[in-house]
Amino acid sequence: MGMLPEEVVPVRLMATVWADTSGLHDDLRTREDLDAWLDDVGLERGSRHSSSSELALARRLRDAVRRLAAQVTADDRQPPAVDLDTALGDLNELVTHLPVPQLTVAAGKLQATSSRGASPIVTGLAGVAQESIALLGGPDAAKLRACYAPGCVLYFMKTHPRREWCSVACGNRARAARHYEKIRSAR
Ligand SMILES: [Zn+2]
């Protein structure tokens, strides 16, 4: 199970880069990782396994949404992995892989179909790109937050006014760090 399973899919994609006391971790390093992530968030991949180009696409999308989340949240925790224009370009390119409705005629009868060609995995990632565009460029962007618990690199949706951290564990660590700081400065 990946990080922050309660969050929306774009935020869960951002959370495939996470950190603990041993450093940064990446949940999308291999094609098997991508298969597991797609299953985890409930994206259909049929009987297919991810290809290396699909892994590269997923990683580009992930880096893009993290970069754009940093923009939205004025996140200054770490230097961005990609520049803003690259992130926008990658996101806007990927969304064009969504199936497009088409009208065809066969034996005088009109029929609605949709464009094909892309694999279910590319289509699924394009769907995540679409959701990311709606999130980052829509009213919900105001709820997106960077988690400032010590060492955390995650983003989360501020779903209620008192929520300050991505997770209970981060809240506990942040409170412990504050407490420790208070004790130290009182000495
Ligand atoms: Zn956190």
C-alpha cells in the first residue's frame, strides 16, 4: 500500500516520492512498481504489464505534478526536480492521449466510437493527467498543502480547517519536535 491512501489519485501520485529518517524513497523505480501503483489506486491495466516507456511516462507525470504542486503551495522545502515549463508541457502532452469520441458510419448507420491506439496504461495515466489539471488549475488547488513536518516531502488536501499535516504520524513527529525545541530553549 502506497503513502496517503485516502487522498485523490493526483496527490497519491505526488506521494510516490516520500522520505523517512533514512532519506528519500521512490515508489516508481521499476515497471513492477508502476504495475503495483496502478493496482493500488485502482487504474485498469487489463492483462498488461507496464513497459519501460510507460514507466518513463508515469515518472514524467509524477515529477510534473510534484513541480506544479510546489508552485501551487509556494513550497520551499526542496529545490524542484524539473522547471515549471517542462512540468506544464509534460502534463499537457500526456492528457492528449485520452480517447477522443468519434462518429463513424457503417452501412448508412451512425455509430459513436472512441479513438484507440493507446494502451490502457497510457489511457489511465492520461486520466490522471486530466484529474491533475482539474485539481491544480481549479478551486480545489486552494486546499493543496505541502506538509512541513520535519523531513516530510508529501502534499495533502486540507480537507478540514484544523488539518495541518499529511498524516497522523507527521502530526505526532511535528508535535514531538516542537516539544523538544521548547525544552531545549528553556534550558
Ligand atoms: Zn507529512
